[in-house]
Amino acid sequence: MENPEVLTDLDVAGTSSTARSVMKKLPEVTLAFWIMKIAATTLGETAGDLFAQTLKLGYFLTTVALFVLFVVTLVVQLRSSRYHPFCYWTVILSTSMAGTTMSDFMNRDASARYLSNGATRLGWGPQGLGLGYPAGAAILISILLAIFLAWKLSGMTFQIRDIVTFRGEALFWSAILVSNTLGTSMGDFLSDSSGLGYAGGALLVTGLLAVLVALMKAPAVPNVLLFWIAFVLTRPLGATAGDFLTKPVAKGGLDLGTAGSSAVLLAVLFGLMAHAQVRERRSVKEEHAPVIRQAG
């Protein structure tokens, strides 16, 4: 089922044997990568809403706690000497959860539009900045472009399989955190304000991702650019899918609840991570196995 043609192996022709021999810290971009990314971002949406809304911790307190979790998981990832699927995907999950509540805190407020069941407050601390989705998205796009500009000026590669330095990883994870926050804002806008609803928003993003796959056949469009656009778009897909699973039927959701949906998604992601870990160990063994087949 795994198709290496789907937004994968970016600009392979330019990769030298020396680069391939470097100890990699980040995964190969395959179809399995995108499946895990969508699972992690959907879980990030349901889990972020679970803490902030269902458990009523509020956007501010939940954002602080999840940002600390992101920093802890990132430190573990940065200190590792090679790619470990559990470390990598835990950071992706933590950026998705933190991005969910960071976006909500930026864009929402304590009005009845955002607080259901007659609530007037949600947890301790500020209830939200109330910037709205357009202003929040503009700020996040500006920050993301600034990160990419700094990345470009540093002269380091944008191809994730070749990122092996501390500075390169720091830029990569900064872009991931901001892109996941931006993707949440986009997903919430599609679900809440565009009139498409949760299912309609998810279908629109799926269609845009299909266009990106088709553009891979166009030589004029760099695959690295397509990768980052797809990386941002998979976040609103996860946001709209997560809302579709958890929101009330009256609002167009399935009303499965944040706790149940998060538990199922966590089990799915954990299974995918375990499978990736087994494959990575097998790959490492093959890399270090003595080459004996050259005779005859």
C-alpha cells in the first residue's frame, strides 16, 4: 500500500552518497509519513480541545502546559543521535496539541460564539485575545515566512531527510510549531466561518492535497515547496476531521466526544509509531550488516 511517489524523496537526484551516509535525525517522507502526520494532527485537535474545553482548563493555561510539553519532547528529540520514530512523532503530536490551543487563544474570546452551554468563562487566566481567524492567520503566516527567510539565509537545506545539524533542526521544529498553529486557524475558519462545515472543510482540504500530488508531475514546481504546503494543509485537515468527530450532531459533527476520539486516535498513532520503530530498527541492522554478496 505504501507509494513512494506521494510527495516523497524530495529532489533525490541532487543527493550525494555522502549525504545519504550521514546519521539521519528525521524520517523519510513516504505515504506512511503522511498518514501518521494526519493521525497526529487530528489527535492534536481532539486532545487540545479535551484539555482546554472538555476539562475546562481554558486556552491560556492549556497553552502554557502544552508548550512546556513541546519543549520537553523537543529536547529529547534534539539530544538523540539518530531518528527514533517515537521521539519524532511525539514532538509532532505535542506541536499539534499546542498549536490547537495557541490558535484558539489567539483567535477566540469569551463570547457566546466560542463558549457553549451558556458558559461565560473557560478555565483560569485570560479567555483569549479575540483577534479573529484572518488577523491570527496573517500574524502566523508572517512568522512562518520570517522563519523560512532565516532558514534560506542560513544556507541550510530545506530537505528534511538531509537535516542533521542542531541549527537545522531548530529551524525545522520552529516552522513545524508555527505551521501547525496556522493550520489550526485555517481549519477552524473552514469549520466555523466559511459555511462549509466540518465535513465540507475536510473535503476541501483533501481536494487541495490532491492538486499538490498532481503538481508533482510539473517540473517547474519544486517538490520542496509542495512538501511544505502539504505539511501546512494536513493540519487543517486534522482540525476539521477532529471537529467532525467530536462536535455535536446539531453542528454537523458526529458527537463522539473529545475523550473517546482522542483515545482511539492515540491507539492508532501508537500502533503506527510502533510499526515505524520496527522498520527503523530493521533498516539500521541492514545498514550495519557486512556486505558479503559480491562474489560470483
